[in-house]
Amino acid sequence: MGDYPSMDDAQLMQAYAGGNADAFEVLYGRHKRALLQYMINSCGSESIASEMFQDVWLRVVNGRDTYQPQSPFNAWLFRIARHRLIDHYRTQGRAPKMENIDDENQKNIFQLALSPLTPEQLASINQRENELYNALQQLPDVQREAILLRHIAGMSIAEIAMVVETGTETIKSRLRYAISKLRTLLEVLT
Amino acid sequence: MSNKSDANYELNDRDIAALFDGQKISVPESLDDIILAASRQVQTVTPPPKTSLNKYSPWFAIAAVLVLAVIIGPLVLNAPTSEFQESRRLKNQEININEKMLISQDISMESDEEAAESVDMTPTAKISPDKAPALMALTSPGVKAASRSPLPSSVVSLVPQPLNDNELEYRKMPESWLRTINNLVAAKQLSKAQAEYDLFRKNHPNYRTNFVRPEQ
């Protein structure tokens, strides 16, 4: 493998585009779990997520020459994944939509968000992963997308804005709504 | 991996993060194999990057064909064909002359040889003119093909054979060589006849003949 493990993502991708297949293996190992988790939590189906996961990596392979090292590889990868998800939504006859929440609802949600879950509640949720999937599926697509990129892909607000191609304030707003609603849903589920 | 140290603390929900961290998700090995195999496959089948020459190679090829067609086309259509036709015409003309001359030369040589064999090898006798029609008749394919010809073998050997492209053939027998030299003389190709005669004498220094070296 050489020095590939010590390289950053952009260097690895450039090395792969230059003909070094081992660089891709390192890159793939770094991001495969996060990407699959993102896909599963986005669509709620492991089999569909696996299929899309494979598609995304093949698009990375085939588009290796189009990668711009100036932008983070993580953002590029998840942008591809996002487009694949949008294709999936379209084949299902629906498009990603942004839910409008009025100020009153927002206030109530934030009230709920201020009360943390107990350890017992968390343990219970861990035992029932499907409930997390169910709660995520009840979020608007753009909010779910924001929270998944934040917590699974580990992106900053700016990186999420780059992937989603929108402003940072919009991302913050989506995250606030998503966290509040998710907490509400999980409390209800538990 | 995570950059959660920004000031948006209200967006860093530890409980939510813990939920995601607790998810037991692992990528199946079969998926790993498929994706890694695909990543290696494209590396092995990827064509070399296009250089500027490769990029425009179809245009270079077309231009090269056009240039060659313009340059070589007229040469092929005009010059070589006309030279070839001219050489063929001259050759046929020469063959016709040779065939006519051979008959008369052969007749005189036959008489010389017969005289040399019968008396004292001195060429004195001349063939009678009435023999000529018989020799002329021998040139016909039907007579030539007949191996049971009533004529003596020496006469049959003197029947003129059509010249072919293989000029070395006539040098195999002294008689045919001399006939060819006679033909050259008749065709006014004296320098060539001299050269042939010199070569003949070199190969057959003791061959008896009344043939004299052609002079300019």
C-alpha cells in the first residue's frame, strides 16, 4: 500500500486517478461505512441502500478524472450520493421537499429539544434500530439529509451547504428543525 | 472526521449522535469485492490518456490520404503506364522481326552444319530453296508437337522457338545462342550482338562454326 494510509483523501483520489488502484482501496475503507449508513438512513431499506451504495462508488470510479482536489473528497462523495438518492426518489414518484414550519411549531419543538434523553431511553433505542429508521423517515427529506450529513458523514455546516448547494443559514435552520423533530419522534416511540 | 467544533452548539445533539454511533452497520464483503474489483478493472482497461496527436489522429490520417492521392495519383495513372505500354510495343515488334529473321538464318546454318558433318567440316553447302517451305511448316504447333516427325532431329532442333522473357534460356544450347546473335545482328543491335558473341566464345571456345564476330 505504500504511504497511502498517511495521505489525505484528495491525495488518494488523485493517486487513484493517476492509476494507483491501492489508493482507492484506502479511500474506500475510510468512507464506506459512513456512506452506507447515510444511504440506509436516507431510504430506510438496506437492500435499496446497498444497491445505491454500489452505484455511488462506481460513479466515483468512473468519474475519477472529474474530481477537483480543491474541494473535499467527502463533499464530492456525498454529493454523488445525494444525486443518486434524488434519482431514487424520482423513480418512486416523489421529489425531495422542504417542509415549512411556522414559528409556533418551531418554538414547541425547541422546547422539546432542550430536554435530553435518559440513558435508558437511548439504550432502548439502540436495541430497536428500526425505530430510528422510522423516525428519520418521518423527517422531511432535506432535514433528514442535513442531519445525516452532520452526524454520519461528520460534516461541518459549510461542507453540508456545499453538498446540498445552498446557504449555511438554511442548513442551520434545517438542522435545528431536524434535531427537534427527531427528538420528539423518538420520545414518542419510546 | 467530524468537524463539530463550530459555535452552533445547539446543532450538536449528543443524544442524536449517540444514536447514529450505535447503529450496527457494516458493508458486506460481497459489496467490497464488487467495488474494489471494478476500481481495479478500470485501471487495467483504461486506454492511455489522449495526447494532442491522438486527439487529432483521424484528421491527420485523412489529410495524409488526400496528400498521397494528389501526389501519387498522376504518377500511377500517367508515367508508369505509358512506359510500360511503350516497352511492350517495342518488345512485340522485336519478336516479330526475330521470328522472320530466324527462319532465314536457320536455313543457312542447317546447310552449313550438314556440310560439315558429311564432308570435312567445311561449311560449303547451301540449303536448297525448296527446303524453306518445309521448315516454315515446322513452326506450326501441330507439327512441332509431333515427336514422330520424319525430319532429322538436327532439323527439328533448328526450328525457331518463340522468344520468351527468360533470355538465359537460349544460352543453354550453342545453336540457339548463335541464332539469337544472328537475330540481334538482323535487328541492328550490333553492340549487343558483339557482347553476346564474346560471351558465347568464352563459354564455347572450341565450338566450330562459320559464324563471324559481328562488326559495327
